[in-house]
Amino acid sequence: MNALRLSSRFATRVVGQSIVVRPTVASKSFFHSSTRAFASSGSGPHVPVPTGVPTLDDLGSVDNAYYDDRIDKVAEPERRAFAYLMLSGVRFAYASAARLLVVKIVASLSISASAAALATADFDLSAVEFGETITVKWRGKPIFIRRRKPEEIAEVRAVPLQHLRDPETDEDRVLNDEWIIVLAICPHLGCVPVSNAGEYNGWFCPCHGSHYDISGRIRKGPAPLNLEVPPYKFLDEPECKSLLIG
């Protein structure tokens, strides 16, 4: 700006005499050198100005921050190896934790040996007499096993289905005509019925007065369903002296 003010002094006009004083060649060179003195002094490479392109006098200073601030090489390269080592350790810890979690989930879903042993139970029925009912335990629940007489079988099979609250034939509830196996829990409120009792000589629930016949079907009282038949099979058919429940 000082150079511009200085050059303007050489371009004064005398209005009355019509005299125009213009800067000499020396003054022009002084103008350019003064202007360049205020240009950027960055450390960027010198690029020649093509013909016809405005000079710095018209465009202002050049931003050389890219050259002044760039880093051509990594400072302290040994710290990079330390950072990689730390990151690898963290990733290994995460992988170990994930593996442990998966192992625990799979172990929780699999059945243990003790639980598998309790899933099934076998019983010897060779000592059970006709008309006798025994009570065994399976998965912590009582089970009624009754060996029926021929007349008892004929009696329960003569009952019409329309007389039953929970219609079910005796043939659908047994695998062998002599044996009836039912869960010893009343479906009303979970009481344990009494064997060889009630109006039908089957089972009687003393809690609320439900009566079941020798096929374990509800005949009277508040129970809505028959006694449940657990999954079972005989291991020695047709003798049917060895029973497997579960």
C-alpha cells in the first residue's frame, strides 16, 4: 500500500497548465520491487507464472501451509509397534471372552448326565398282583400303576363316551389291557388322589371330591380332565413285566 501511495505522487496533474507527470521506468521497477516485498515468504517451491496469468499483485498471497506443515516420515516409528502390540492384546482378550460366553451358552442348553438319567425310569412289575395299585416316582412326580382284572377292563370299556366329561376310550389310554399307568396328580388343583376309592373304585381326590374310574377318567366332581397318561413303554412285550416311563 505504501508503494501505491508513493507511485501516486508521480502521477499528479496540474489542472491549469494541463501537465501530466507519469512515473519513469525507475519508478515502475521500484513499484514492482516494493510490491514483491509484501508478498508471501512461504517455503513452497517456485512455480513460474505462465503468460497471460495474473501475477501475485492481482491475486494476493499464496497459502503454503501444505508444504510448511506436511510430515514426510513417521515420528518415533518404534511407538507404532508398541501400539500394535497393545491392540493385539485387547483383541485377544475380547476373543477369549466371546469364546467363553459361547461355551457357557452351549453348556447351559445341553442336558447333564444326571438330568438325562432322571428323564426316564424303569420298573419291575413282576410282583404286582391283579387288582393291585402301586405308586412310583418319575421326575419327582407320583405315578399310579394298576394291574386290572378282566372284569374291570370290561366295565370301563362298556361306558358310553357321551357319559364322560373328557371323552376318551380306554383303548386309547393303555398299551396293554391289563395295565393302566397314570400321573397321580388331580388336574383340578394338583392334589394326589387315593387309590381303590370313590364311587367307581378307581381313584378319589379328597381335596374337592373328584371321582375317577379304573381307566383314570373323570366321572364325577370338579376336575375338568382325565388323569394324565405319561409316556411309557414295555421293554419285554408281550410279558409286560418291565416298564420304562419317559
